[in-house]
Amino acid sequence: MSARFAKLAASLVAGLIVAGCQKASTTTVKIPETVVTRGDINVRVQATGVVETIDPVEIKSKAGGAITELPVEVGSKVQAKALLAQIDPRDVQNKFNQAVADDVVTHTTLQRVLRDQARKDTLFARKVIAVSEHDSVLSTVRSAEANMVSSRAALDLARQGLEDASIESPLSGTVVSRPVSLGTIVTPATGQAQGTTLMMIADLSRVRMRVTIDEVEMGNIRVGQTASVAVDAFPDRTFNGVIEKVEPQAVVTQGVTFFPVQITIDNREGLLMPGMSGEVTIKAADLTNVVQIPIDAIRQTNELAPVARMFGVPVDSIISQMRPDLVSTEGATAIPGRYAIVANADGTYEMRLLKLGPTDLRVQQVLDGVKEGDRVVLLGSIMMTRPTKPPTITLAEGLRRGSVSENTPRSGRSGRSTTAPTATPAGAPAATPAGAARPPATPRSEVAKAPTPPTKP
């Protein structure tokens, strides 16, 4: 009796399993969709970089010799005109003293020849001396004047040399490096000589961070946009910055194109130091109450394979009906547009061209193509839940070959298609007039094309 009961129970379980499988095989899987809504989009672009000084000044000396005084250290804050270093002044002091003596001699000589000229002028007026003797005195005066000018120039150069032995700060700032020490012999920076670098001074009240931005994000980057900077040394606070410059020359790293962007950071507290690494967050855009669509519902017009497989039509059939400027053909490279698939109320679907705005990599602003309340297909998930019977899909006006948008600047215009060609679902018979011969059945892999309108005479 127990064996008979076990056999009956096993037969019942097997029947339930078969019935469940048959029911699952006939269940229609719904294509994943979402509703187009309104909301806020905060576009942020992030990058990493290193804190740098802005226009650091390299301090060199025009005078040569040993350093006798060095009152500043690395990190010292100095004011403009403050003494940074003193070069041994004995040589330049001797040159200055010699120039002063030469100036005194030339000045005395000039005074003497001027007095002599006055006497000779008086004698020449009384016709006591000849013209040649009078002209000789005039020549002596001009020579003395030239010597005086030369000695004054030499004295000025000697004075500059003496002043150059005392190196003063050209700006208020902080000493960020000092490669020399007390007693170092300094080579002067004159003419072709590079000279010895004494130290580097920079104003650290404003610092700079140079980051590289992926070319995909460059459409959202503008000079003057604000940014926040976070560094590891101060994890609980951020620093305010502004985009100062976007360099036009790209930098290619491992096949990826980047553009350098310089960000000026307020550092009046002096907390940021050169060499600190940090993360920059650029506030590219703050959009309020805009129509937005998930990025999973957006694809380029050169990405048609998943859609074709979902709706049971070949890629070539879709491309043949699409605007040529949106898809690449043999011998021509097109600029792809962005599209979304919208679910119609009658259960069919429509592929629409989109005009898009900024994105936060989660959702993207839609300027044209869909409106609030439209249901769009999540294209990243359609192949995971492929229906047994492919639904019908059409191409909207903005995408179809021969549409108005084909010969006008791409604006993303889109609307409901009234005469758009439709994809024939597998197994659906083609409608024919009464009494007419039925054409061959449309294969599953073809899209029915709209009839060509008659040509006007």
C-alpha cells in the first residue's frame, strides 16, 4: 500500500513540474522600462593633482663671491625689500671707491679747463691771443666733459655692483627652497652666465593644482568655474578654487586623451604646501527641475545590434532606413547621434533621436526627443529579459532617412511617426486587400519598408 502511494505522489509531482514548465514557456517577458521624469542634475567632474606654487621667483646674484650673511631659512616668510643674502662686498666696494676717485679727478679737471676757457675767452675778445689758441682751449673743454660723463657712468655701475652684493627680496612670500649655505661661492648671473641659484620664493597665499581631465568631460569644463579641493592632510575640510586656465594641447596617456586644467586655490591660511596631493571636484553645472533620462536608456546610433536582436530585425534593415549622416557606411564615417526607444500606448516601440544636455553619469538632461511621462526602454537590460515574441519597432521622424532633420543642423527633433516603416513580428501575416494575391511572407530578419510615394509630373 505504501509503495502504491509513493508511486502516485511521484506521478503528481512530475505532472506539476511539467505544467509549470509549459506555463513558464508561454509567459511573455516584459521589456524593462522606466518613466522620463523631472529632477535636479548636479554635474561634477573629479580629478587628482598635486599642489604647486604660482610663478615662483628664482633668486640669483649679479655679484660674485662668498656668501657672508644668510638670514633666511627654508619656510621663512619674508617681506619685499628684505635682506636675503649678503655677498662679500670687498671687491665691489674697492671698485666703487676707485670709481668715486676717478669721478673726483674728472670733475676737478673739468673745473680747471672751464676756468682756463674763461680767461682765454677774455684774451681772445681783446685780441691778445690767436684764433687757433682759442680753439685749442675749446677742444680741451669738450674732452674734459666727455671724461666726466664716462667717469659718472663708471661710478653708477660701481654703485649698482655694490648694491647687488646685498640681495633683497623682490616680493613678499615664503622661501620654498635654498640650495646654498653660508660661505658658498656664488657665480654672478651676467651675460651668458646662468649664475648660482640662491633660493626660490613664492607667494603661498594662492597656490595652483594642475589636473588632467578626460576629453569626454571637456564639454562641461569652462574657465571661471568653481571647484573644491580635498587633501589627505586635512580630511575634514575642503578648499575653494577656480579654474584659471584650460590648456589647448592634449596629453595622451596609454591611449587615453586628457587636457591639462589649472585650478587656483585660496590658501590665505597657509595650510596647503607645494607637493601635497589632492582630489579636485569641479562644479560643472547645477540644473534644477529639468527633464532627465537614465543613461542606461541612451545609446549611439552606431550601437544597434542589441536593439536589432531584441526586436527581431537585422541591423542592416535599420541602417538602410536611418539617416546617412548618423550611421557609418562604406567609404564614409558619420558622427553618431544618441537615441532612445520609447514605448507607445498600443504596445509598439519607437526609436527617437535625442538632443542631450549635461550628465552626472547617472541621468542626463534631455533637451528634445522625449518628454516627461514617456516610457523609455532600459537598453542595458533588454537582452537579459528578451521576450519570446519580438514587439514592433518604428523609426521616428528625426531618425528616418529623408526626414526634415537630415538636411538641417542636428537638433535632436523627434516626434511620433505616422508613416514610419515598422518591423514585422515573427509569424505575423502581412495585410492584403480583399481579392488580391497574397505576397510572400516577410522573413523575420527583414523590416517592412514604407511604400514609395508617386512622383508628381
